[in-house]
Amino acid sequence: MMLTKPKMALMICFGWTVVAINSSIPLYGVNSFTNSSTECAHNVVWPEAYQMYNDWLLTTALIVNFVFYMIVVRIAVKKARRRNYIGGNKHFNIHAKAKTDLQHMVTMVIVLGTFVLCWLPYVTLIFMVTFWDTPNFQFVKRCTLIIGLLNSAMNWLIYGYRNKEFRKAFKSTLKCKFCYKDDNRLPPSAATSYRASSVEF
């Protein structure tokens, strides 16, 4: 009810617009690249002020993300405890809803843990480079950024592995795609029987 499709589309457009403008600032002349530059790395091309701004903007966004996620996890845990509070005694009521809640909480903890493990090295290096900048630290910071960015590729794998509905959706999407390809090759009668057998399966 609160998050409608138009609101979601507006949020996505706003987010990508901010990222596009922020990341393309060096293209508009805010850079220190020259023909004599020996390396095309951000610590060489970007001015020091822009580097500092970019690093701390990302760090702030990561910390805010972490705080919000912790709030969501805490609310979910409280909700699960309230649901499982029966007759004045705290114990797990082993039924479908309780199992689902527990599974969702474990998934959230895994996602949060992966997020922290992937981004903590980069955030640590940002603090170190801010107060003690060396070429070695800059190289390690670039390497840890790759690990952090890979975190975005891990979330759908975690949700796909942990959530039955996600697995079903992925399977359904792949099956439809393959069926569509096969239907173009098969005659109409064979394609119809193939689709029927796929549905039964």
C-alpha cells in the first residue's frame, strides 16, 4: 500500500540519476589527468578533494544502509518473538509460520553478514588512506572495492538459495525461456504436448 509502482520507479530513477551525475563529474573537467600521467587510476586522475568527497559519501551510504538493515532485523526479531509468545511462556511454536519467520531471519542475518564482510575492508582502508595515504594503501583499497561491489552480485544468489519462492520464480523463468525456444522448432501439436508435459513436471 505504501510502496506503489510509481513511487518505486521514481526512487529508482532518482537513485540512478544521482549516481550518474556524481560518477561522471571527472568527465566535465574535474580531473588532474595529463598526457604525462603514468597511470589511469582514480587516485591519479581524481583531484584529492573529489576523492575525499567520493570516499566519505560512499562510507556514509554504507553506514546508513547497515543501520537501516539492523533496524529491520531488530523489528523482525521482535515480531517473531511476539508471535511465538504463548501463554506467558516464551517458546517456539513449531508450525509453518514460525518456521517461515525463522528462515527469513536467518536469511537476513546471512545477507547482513555478507554485506559487512564484503564492505568492511574497503571502509577500513578509507579511514587509513584519509589519515595515512601511501601508494600501497591505494592499491589495496582498489582491490577491496572489487570485493565490496561483488556483494551486489551475491544477494540474489543468497535469496535464490534460501527462498523457495525465489527458486520457483527462477526455475519458471528459465523454463519459459527454454520452452519458447523449443516451441519455435517443434510443430504445433508437438509443442502443445511438450508444454503440457512441462506443466505436469
